[in-house]
Amino acid sequence: MKVYVIGMGVGNPALLTGEALDAAKSCRVLVGARRLLEAFPGAAQKIEASSPARMAEAVRAHEGPAGVLVSGDVGFYSAARSLGALLPEAEIRFLPGISSLQYFCARLGTAWDDARIVSLHGRDCDFCGIAASSPKVFALTGGENSPGALCARLREAGLGAVRVEVGERLSYPDERVTGGNAAELAGRAFDPLSVMLVRNPDARPFPAAHGLPDGAFLRGGTPMTKEEVRAVSVAKLRLRRGMTVWDVGAGTGSVSVEIARVLGEGAVYSVEREPDALALIEQNRAKFGLWNLRPVAGSAPGVLGELPAPAAVFVGGSSGNLAEIVGAALEKNPGARIVVNAVTLETVTEALGCFGRFSLREPDAVQLSVSRVREAGHYHMMQAQNPVWVLSAGGSE
């Protein structure tokens, strides 16, 4: 059986390639969504189908060459992706079309090879984090993730000034392109067939590794995990991009900032009960443009039940509730990685006992003793800092 999978482009049949047009005319049956089938009013037989499974079923039920019509390009977030596996017996030829990305960027007179590309059509991602770290983002929108809703999310994340262009019903006679900043377009209604391009000249790309000096943070009178201890603690978390992490007893948020910069599209939830410390977390979050850092007001373990399951947990302060905090994390994800900072022997004992009680794999304890240079007249002396224990255990293999 011969099957043509035809990329129909953005919708207007005038944008079809000549090869695709000839292939469609040679088919005995055409299968696809109604708006795509309307491009061939004289076709011998047309069958409406949107899902890959239904398309494959319709193709099998008919003899002779069949054409499966898919929107956009066959290799760009397309139903064509699944058809090869669903029709193993068929001789399939994929014919490319003009994607909405290509069309819209050409319409705006801008290149697309430097754009970050995301699809929010039936799926979700940390869109604000991507927009904060990328100079140019192209998004396929749909459902709850309409352009108006996405602009509202950008505005709430402090990114209301970024430039946004929305393309509706591209290539059709009633095509419309609307531009403005995210705050201006937030909450507005757009056609379901819409895409958007976000441009952020102040984007801050995520770094390859953590490592900020203590002087980079706003700290007030709140205790802060020092630079060298942060470096080891964050390394012990064994972070991967996209993770969800808890920072319990976050203080100034210095560890949360380091984590958020590594996670990229992941998220770190900074749990803190002191109002002054929470204000500092918010200020440091804004200073570094980290919209994947999410402050959580309240005491642990009480507020932890509302948070998503963590892949890793850093405990900078437990207020005597370490076992309950670890238990709450492991209840949500038995494979969570746990890292605890301790400055007293009692906390060290409690942490090691907790690791044993929950049978966490590969328990480890490291003591850091750091000395810094200070001037003494014409001389320089080493001044010791308080030693800190970094205890770690658990995590998926």
C-alpha cells in the first residue's frame, strides 16, 4: 500500500508544494481534519480524522494510494510522527510543508533559526523560565495555554515588558497579527489557531554551572549559607535540568538561587517562615530574574503537602522537624535525594539517624572547614569560619 503523508502548511492551499499537490491528486482517498480536506473539493473520497490512530484505520480500510493530510510540516509537532509505527506494512512517503514557525517569522521579517521553540498545544512547560532566559521564543498555543493566558503568566512573573507578536489564522483571508508587550496582551481573546513570538532583549541565559560570590546576594540580617558551603551542598544534590527541588528553611534564598540557575526549566520551591527572610528571597529572585524560583510562606512540614513531588530536597533549617520534613518528601517521592546542612553535633546525629530510619541509600557526611584571608596591618592572616556538615543520602540510581 502506498501512502503519502502530506504537510499542508499553515492552511492556505496556495502554499502547498507542487510535489504535495500532485501526490494529493493521485490518491484515491484523502484522510485528515475537515479544514485540510476542504482544500481538495474534487477529491474522489475524503474521510475526516484527526488522531493518528483514526488516520491509520481509515487508510487500511481503502485500496490504492492514500493521502494523509497533516497541518504544518510533517516533522514539526505533527501527527505524522506516529504514522510510521501505526502503518508498518505501508510504503510511506513524507512530503514537507511550510510550518507555522517558518510562515510567521517570514511574515514578521525575522529569522527563526535562533528561536527557542516550544509547544503548549495540549502540553505545558515552564514558559516564563524559557522566556526569561531566551532572547526569542516561538510558541504553538492551544486550549488553556492561549496567547492571552500566556501573556498573563508572563506579566505575573515580572516579564510584562517583553515584546509579543500573536499570529491568528495564518495564511487565511482573515489572518491577523497583533503586537504589543505581554502586559498589554494579557487576558485578551485570540483565535484557537494562534501562535506567538516572544522577544526578550534582557534575557539571562542559564549558566553551565553554579557558583555565585556571597556579595552578589541581598542578605539584610538573615543568616546565609556561605559560598563554599553552597558549592558543595548544591553539588551533593546531583541536579539535572527540569527537576523539581525543595529548599526548606531557605533564609535569604542564596541556595535556591544557585539551584534555580542550574535547573533551567525545573522549579525550586523556597520554604521559609520568617517574613523578613521571605522578602529577601523575593528580592534575590527578582535580582537574578529567576522565575522558576517559587517562594513558599510557612513552616515545614506543614506547607510541604501542597508542593509537587521533589526530585531533591535541601534542608538548610529544620527547626527540630527534620524527620518530619524528610518523611514528607519521601512520601511524595521515595527516590528523592536529601541534602542537609548542620552546624551542631546534635543535628548531625539526627540527620544520620533519619537516613537510617528511612533506609536511604549511600548516606554520606562531609565536614567543611573554611578559612578566609583577612588583613592585619601590613600582613594577611587566615580567619577560620564555623565548620559546617553537609550530609546527603538517597536519590534514584
